[in-house]
Amino acid sequence: MTKWQKALPLLYHVYMMIAEPRVRRLIYFGIYLCLAIAGTGVFYSPPKAIANILGGYILIWVFGGFIVLGAILALGAVLPGIWWLERAALAAIITGIAMYTLSVLALGASFLGTLLPLIVILICALRLLEIKEYLLAPREG
């Protein structure tokens, strides 16, 4: 038995239930969690400058909804390796972030203000390329 198995058996058991590669999936889980938090922030304090450009808050709630819905679906799909659900979630996240990026571009935002959402889109595109072939993560044994 390893040191972790003896000290924290429940935590070790939960960690071993995560599909391989575990550390990579935990990192993606953290990314999706941050996106879910950022998306819910759109509902609680929508950016007024973007609302003026779009003519109201409805489109802001739409792209925030895409981000939140996609992030929640991805949170449930990444750890067990349900790739078909994660692909759908990534499509929703990319749609929401793309809508946000276009809104920020219409505002005439800075280079950094448009580059950061594009980086998130590229990270989601990389994940889509990793999981595009199969419905579920392969099992060992």
C-alpha cells in the first residue's frame, strides 16, 4: 500500500475511479469549473457596455447560458470519460465564447481582451481533437 492509500483511503478510491489519464482530466475539470463560474458571473453582473452594443441583456444571457450549460455538461462528462457528452458541451462552450468574443470586438476592445477568449476557444478545440474519434474513453483490461 502506498502512503496515500493508508492516509486517505476514500480520496484515493475516488481518484482511482477517474478514467485515465487522471491528472489531465482533473486539469480539464478545473478549466470547466472556472468556465462555469465565469458564465454564472454573466447572469449576476452582466457587462453594461456589451448590453449597449447588443441592444439589451437577452443576447448576453444567451452566450452566458451557452457557457454555463456547456461547462456543467463537461463537468459531468470529463471525469468518467463520456466523450460524446463532452463534445456537445465543448460545442456549447465554443459557441458562447465566440459570441462573447464578437461582442468584445464590436466594442473595440484591446488586443488582450480579444486574445484571452480566443485562447479558451483554442483549448476547447484541442480537447475536441483529442476526443473526436470515440463515444467513450477506452477501458483498461
